[in-house]
Amino acid sequence: MRQVSAKVIPCIERAMDLNPATETADVAVIGAGAAGLLAGIGAARAGARTVVYERMATPARKIAIAGGGRCNFTNTLDARAFVRRFGDTHAAKLGHALRAFSNDELLALLARHGVEGQVERGYRIFTKSGRGSDVAEALVAELKEAGAALVCDARISALRRGAAFILEGRFGGCDERRKARTVVVCTGGLSYPTTGSSGDGYAWARALGHTVTPLRAALVGLTVEETWPAALQGLSWPDAEAALGRHGRDAHATKPLGVERGEILFTHFGISGPAILDLSNVLVASGLQRAALTVDFLPDVRREELDAQLLARLRQYPNRTVARALEGFMRMPPRLLEHFETALEAGGSPLAGRLTKEARQRLLGLLKQTSLVVNGTRSVEHGEVTAGGVAWGEIEPATLESRVCPSLFFAGEILDVAGRCGGFNLQAAFSTGFLAGRSAARRALGRIPEPTETPRSHRA
Ligand SMILES: Cc1cc2nc3c(=O)[nH]c(=O)nc-3n(C[C@H](O)[C@H](O)[C@H](O)COP(=O)(O)OP(=O)(O)OC[C@H]3O[C@@H](n4cnc5c(N)ncnc54)[C@H](O)[C@@H]3O)c2cc1C
């Protein structure tokens, strides 16, 4: 698991003449991650006296480690393309949020605080500085400018509804209560609990009448039956095409459940890397326990062409072992070539000049169509995101207000939505956070009518 940045971002204890310890806030936001910081900004900009409570000593730890520490915070896609590419059946529910706070607005906000993005691999936007913590700092600075308070070391343990919401918890080491007219729950999922997200909000959602759909790991490494990937632990290949299919069928030959292209990484548990993480969401959505994974290590080279090049290379070095004869071939790492040589089962270390046509065809098959049996994913704590969450049927997408508990709002990963790699999850958290915060402010200040409750039978 990656190390969490220990950089201290100062908290803002008071806002808009509100003393959160003694007075009722208009909006309380629980959790200062991507969604919570934007919820605070949205609420405070709308004029509400807003407090953001964060259990950790510093906010937004996940933003700081996102994208391998470089933070792929958004992408260049417009709202329509974003929803289409998101990779979750509930993505359409994000339309209102993406229009309320778009990727362009995020880029402009960050630019005001000196944080620039750079486009990589098509449409992904990473920090130019290579420091995800810059994004977190910029958002906290914006929160301060907007006039919200940020209280860290404040773990909320219970959320109750009365005339106002009561937030019970430990504030700076003392058990106390806080009050708020409206609450935005932004406590995240179950992934990477060392960053602070351990799923506290789900219990409150259930207690206040919400359905929480089954929680599963998403964007997570796949475990496999074969043992050889573990022997290659740490080895990555930058550009493979991986296809996931039903177990017992060749995923490339039959209609695959999903095909992804990109980096793959062999690990002690099986296989990971961006292409595999995206396929993990397909596996989780399919509900399958086992699946077939085929990997094409050289997707740009046609089989016939590869065969001709292989033959030429093997003939060039007839007295070398296959792995040695192929040294540097298509920039393949020696450990991978040695694995292929072993997997040929051609007896010991076969000499290139003695390799039969059948063995060469098997080698070709390994390069173009290595098969693995996927038997699960790593646990939810190891996923980059959590699939499942507060059910959309009980949430009004235009405001993100609860239809079963008025004045309660949800944003970010706690909602039943999990996207693919490429800045989708953070932008979804930022956008839903902003919309929920702004809506909560409008509700607290009496600017929007009470929602109508959805009968349970009508909830999707
Ligand atoms: C390793 C890793 C890399 C990732 N890389 C990317 C990437 O590059 N691009 C991308 O788009 N997405 C990425 N993601 C996913 C993305 O970071 C999350 O989807 C996003 O951060 C979710 O935001 P959130 O605000 O809903 O939840 P979180 O960011 O998890 O924030 C929840 C906050 O709530 C606080 N909290 C929880 N319970 C309480 C409580 N009881 N009281 C007070 N506070 C509480 C937590 O401490 C935390 O600060 C990555 C995730 C991981 C784990």
C-alpha cells in the first residue's frame, strides 16, 4: 500500500462569525476529501455558514496519493462523453453534478491557486508539478477564501435527526456534539482506510432510512489461479491488450465482457496495472466469480508478421537459448522472455535453432494470447474505489438531497457509483460535492422547496 503524505495542511477553525462548537451551522460537511472540500466550497460560496469536519489530522489524503502521487484529478471529456466513458450503469445520474461543477471550473479553480494540469495519454489530466498534495492545498485555500471552517481531528461517530441534525463525535480528543441545519455526508468508501475512509457514512445512511447497495472492491487487482505471475512480481509491461471473458472460453475469440489496453503489472497476488484495474470493474459488475483473462503483449503486431520476425530472430542465433536469442526483441524484459521459454515446455532451455514449428507457434500464442484464470479480486481495502453505496433511487440527482430524509445530502464515493481510471472518480467526487454543498446551502437558507418523499416501491 502506498505511503500517505504526512504534510500538514492548516485547518480553519472559524468561519463567517460562526463558532461551530456552540452554534448551529447552516451546513455541516462530514469528511474533507475530494467531495467534502468541494461541498464546503459550494455551500460557503452560496452564503451558508459552513463547517467541514475531518477525522484525520490533515484533509484530502487520498487526493495526495492519487495517480501514484501525481494525481490524475480530471480529464478533458465534456459531460456527455464523461458519462459515456465512465463505465458504471449509474453514471447518467452524474449529469447534473457535472454541469454544476465541470472539469473546466475545476481547472480554473486550481489555476487561481497556481496548480496547473497537463494532459497525458489522450484525455487524462495530471498535475504538472507531479504533486497531488498541491491539489489538496489549493482546495483548502479555496475553502478558506469561500469562508467555510475546516475542523480536523474531528471524527463523527453518530448522525441523528431532530429539529436540527446532531453530530456526535470526538473533537480534538473530547466527546462532544455539534448541530447543523443540513448535512452533506462525504465520508468516502471502504478503500484505503489509512487515508481515513472506513465506511462510517454507510451506517448513518442506513439508520436514516437509506438503502446501501452491496459494497465491493473496484479498480482493484485481480487474483489468478496460475502461480507464474507471482514469480514475475514487480514486472510491468507498458502496452498490452487484456480481454476478460467468461470462464472456459477464450476471451479474445468469443465476445469479451471487456477489453482494455494499457499497462499491466504482475504482482504477488496475480495481475494489476491500469488496464487490469479497469477490467476489474467489468468483473465486479458482471457478478462472475471466475473469468478468463487473455493478454496480448504485442497488440500492434499482427500474428503473421510476428511469426516472421520471430523466425528470423531464432534463425539469427540458432545456438542460443530461446530467451537469449530473443534478448531485446520488441523490448521485452529478460524475465518475461525467460517465463515464455519455461512456459514453452520444450524441455530444459531449448536452443533457438532446434525449436520445432509447433513450439514456435506456442511461443507466438504466449505473446499474443496468454491465458489466465481469474478467481477473484483483492479485498475492498485494496481497491482504488468502492463499488456500491447509497442507492440512487433515494437521492434526487439534481440536488443530491435524500428523498427519505430531507436536508440530508450525499456526495462522492459513498454514492453508488464507481468509475474507471482516468480522472473519472475524482471529478465525480468534486462535482457531486459541489452540487450537494450548494444545494444544502440553498435548503438551509430556505431557497429550495422541500423534496417529495419517494415511496419505497418506486426506488430503483
Ligand atoms: C491509491 C488511489 C489512487 C487513486 N487515484 C485516482 C486518480 O488518479 N484519479 C481519480 O480520479 N481517482 C483516483 N482514485 C479514486 C479517488 O481518489 C476517490 O474516488 C475519491 O478520492 C473519492 O472522494 P471522496 O471525497 O468521496 O472520498 P475520500 O477521498 O475517501 O474522502 C473521505 C474523507 O472523509 C473522512 N472521513 C471518513 N469518515 C469520517 C468521519 N466519521 N468523520 C469525519 N471524517 C470522516 C476521511 O478521513 C476522508 O478524508 C484513487 C484512489 C486510491 C485509493
